[in-house]
Amino acid sequence: MTYLAALEEEVRDVVARAAGTAAPELTYTLYRQYQDTGNRFHYEQPYFERRGRLVAAGAAALFDVRTAGTVAEEVLAVLADELWRVCDEFTWALPAHAYHARDDDMRRCVDLFAAETAHTVAELIARFGAQLPEDVVMRCREELLDRVFIPFADDQRPMAFEKMTNNWLAVVAGGVGMAALAFFPDDAKRLAMILKRAQKSMVRYLAQFPDDGGCSEGMDYWVYGFGYFAYFAEAWRERGGPDLLLDKKVREIAAFPARVAFGDGRFPSFSDGSEAAPIPTGLMSRLVERLGVPIPYLAAVPSFASDSCHRWPHIARDIEWTTERVLERRGEPGAVFLPSLEWLVDRGGPAEFAAKAGHNDEDHNHLDVGQFILRAGGETLLADLGAGEYNADYFGPKRYEDIHTATEGHSVPLVDGQGQRPGREYAAKVERYAETGHGAILTLDLTGAYDVPGLTAVGRRFTWQRQGSLVVVDRFQTERAMPVDELYISRIRPVVEDDRVVWEGAHGRCVLTWQSPVTMTAVLDTIGTTGHLAELESVFRLRLRCSVEAGTTRLESVFTVERKER
């Protein structure tokens, strides 16, 4: 099929390179880096490259079966070698997840990636084991039993992930559950125990979603957690199990991508999300087929490289489930507001806008109550930075010192030099939301997000017109004089002029002017940081700086956004 041609070419290139090169080593020195320095990337990069080699070999085998009915010998040779290498690994878990190891046994630590690996290995030997060397298959079976199935089924002590309320529930339970369905041909006692335990996690996973199906973790984690939920649900249904997709909340969750997607298939990068989150076309095809949910704009089947962790079910189901129907352009210009998540997204017009309220104890939380995004011409002009580099500090006490997560890295006010505070109680209140026919109005009370002595109220009102106009009015009520910075974040360096600021992108343009009863001074900060994949990047933070007196002060920022002619 032509829409799979680019993916097949990528996969075969990876397999050809793997056939002639050694896999990167996972040395003890790399393994210790997280413990010694907090760095995850140096170990995880070769770890995921090894998974990529294995998954590419499996995908090439699927393509061979589709076209020739059997798997080529050269593909089987790479698949056997990569399975053997995975069996050689000290642990299938990541060093950063050592706290999930019971009795300090990292070999039997069942974290996200051990569960993913177990599913990959189990399904590959179930599908292609008859054509693989018997000793490779036997070794894989022994490793699966010892590392994952016995700990998961036979040791009923609570696992750390089972107390969570996020994607871990679906990924670990779904990965191990699918592995067991592939591994145990009959309804064996151990399979029944695994499925029972997995189902409990799936019930807990669904329960944490609000009624509108919104995922506060961002689109990447919707793909991750809900993807594994749906893959497991279908695998179990096909084996005669219950149909978990029939839960009334599942359809709302499945509709989330279409509700919040921008017109070009990008997404708001709130929390630790990314705007370029790739939606698996196989997953979307199955959800459309089973649940009739709307389709977000999907330009193509995701590339092999688009998932840096190389998860088997995404690529396997993309190959087997994708239909051309989901690759059609969909969607009309308009605004969507999710009341539980408190996200507003207006898309499909000459300019696009998103804003959020929420609270500061969300999964993968940022101190971002009142944050907004502006786009034009398929380009993000005022940005949400999304996820930073994952390391020990990022998930520890220093989390909010990172520019990606801190108030100072979002387009929100800084009051008396202080940002927002972390915690569920530090939240916004939505006072008003209204669609206007050509845009939307969203009014927020941000007072609860701050804890500044002498600050008695903060309000923010967005008045948006999708032809390219946004007016942001902030009101501050204070008992004393204090400095206020209006922060605006971009990956584009703005030009600061006397009475305006201009962000000039390749495809879009944004001009800021302001009105204020007090003098406002524009100050530009250039911040060097590392992105989610440890890539170096520059962030540009504009500060509109002023000092407010005791009483009420109204600050108005006017953004004019336009798409450039190409």
C-alpha cells in the first residue's frame, strides 16, 4: 500500500544497517550514570537504539509476510540476533526506575520499558517463532517467565505503578497483559492471574480521566497510555475477553486528539507534551472503526524515527490496522473548550490559539495556569515549551527550576518576582467561556495560583478572533506597590522596538502592542536549555516589566497574528 511505502523503506534501511553493525553496548558505566549524576540520556540512547533494531526487524518481517507470505532469511537473521541481544541485558527496566524494583532485584523490575520489551519479545516469538532458531525462542521464553511473568503473576505484593493514576497503569498492565496473551496459547492459570491484575489497573486508569476525556499529561501521553490501553483491549477481545472499549468514558478519551488538534495536525504542548506528537494511524483507524470518533488531521503514517523509544505495538498496528480513511483531511475552523481539563483550542483559521487554566498538581505538571499559545502559517509564534530533558532533577525537588516547567518559562504573570506555586490548591477558576462565532472569550481568576503577600487578586481575560487578533487583559489588585512582569515565551527571537515587539517567523508573524496606566519596559532574555531529547535549544523570554501601585491595575496586551504568503 502506497501510504506504508515510506515506513517500509525506513524499516528496511534500519535492518540493513543492523545486519552489518554491532548493537551499542549497555555498559556498567552508562548504567551508573543516573545514580551518579542524574543523567538518563547516555544510557537510554543506546537502550532505545537496541529496541529500534529489534522492532525494525519485526516490522520488516510483517512487511515480508504481507507481500511474500514468508519472512526473508536475512530479516530472520537480524531478528534472531536482536532477540538474543535483548535476552543478554542485565535488566529490561531503566536505571531511573530502580525504585520500582522489589527487593532491589533489577532483573525482575517491571517498569514501563520492561513491560514494553516483554510484549515486543513475546509477540515476535509468537508470530515468527516457527521460523526462528529453536534455542533463540527457548531463551526468550525463559527470560519472559523469569523477568516479567513470574513477578507479575506469582508475587501478589502491590507494585509501585499500581498506586499511580497516570499512563503507567495502562502501559505496564497493557504491555504485560498483551505479552501474556501472546505467550500463553491456552487459558492457563498464570495467564488468568495476569489478566485479572491487568484489568484492575485498566479500571483505575480510566477512572482518572475526567468526563470530557481530556488528558492533562498532553498528547504524547495520550498516545502512550491510551494507546496501550486500546491495544490491550483489542488483543483481549480477540481472545474472547471482555470488550473494554465499550466503557462509556472510552469514546470521550478516544475523541481527545480531534478535539484539541490544530488545523495542521499539531497539538497544544501543555505539560510535558509536544506539539508534534505523532498519532499512530493504526490506533486511530481502529478507534474510528470501533467507536466512530472524529479524525484529527493526519498527514501520513508516522515515520519509524518519530517514536524515539521504538514501541512495537505502535508500528505493528500502523502496518496492520491503518486505513486510508484516517489520512483524509478533516476538521472545520472553530473553538473547543474542555470544561474538566479547562483547555480552549481554536483552530483552522488564518491564526490559531490555545489557552489553559487548570491547577498546579496535574500529571507531568508545569506551573502554567493561564498559559497560552499563538500560531499562524503552521508555525508556533508564542510557544509552550513542553517537556524538558528527563533527568533526576526533572522528577525531583528541583523540578520547577527547569525553564520548561517553571512559571518563568510560560506566558503568565510574574508578581513581586514570584511565580506560581505547585500544589492542587494553586488553581485557576474559569469565570466565563463564550464562543463568539469568530473566536472565543475566556475569563480566568488566577488568584489561587499565587501566594504573594499583599496580592489579593489576579484576573486574566482572553478575547480571541481567529482572523488574527488576541487581547489579553490582566488585572492585579494589591495592598502595596510591587513589580509585575508580563512574560511571553517563544522559540523565535523577537525584535523589540520602542512601542511594540515583533516575532518574525518563516511562515507567520506576531506583533505585540500594549496599553497600561504605568510605564512598561520590554526586556528580552535569551535562555539556553536542553529539550526533551537532550538537544540544545534557545528560548526567548520577553518581559514587559512595570511597577503597580496599591489598588487595582489593568494591563492590556494586544497581539496581531498573521500568516505570511508563501
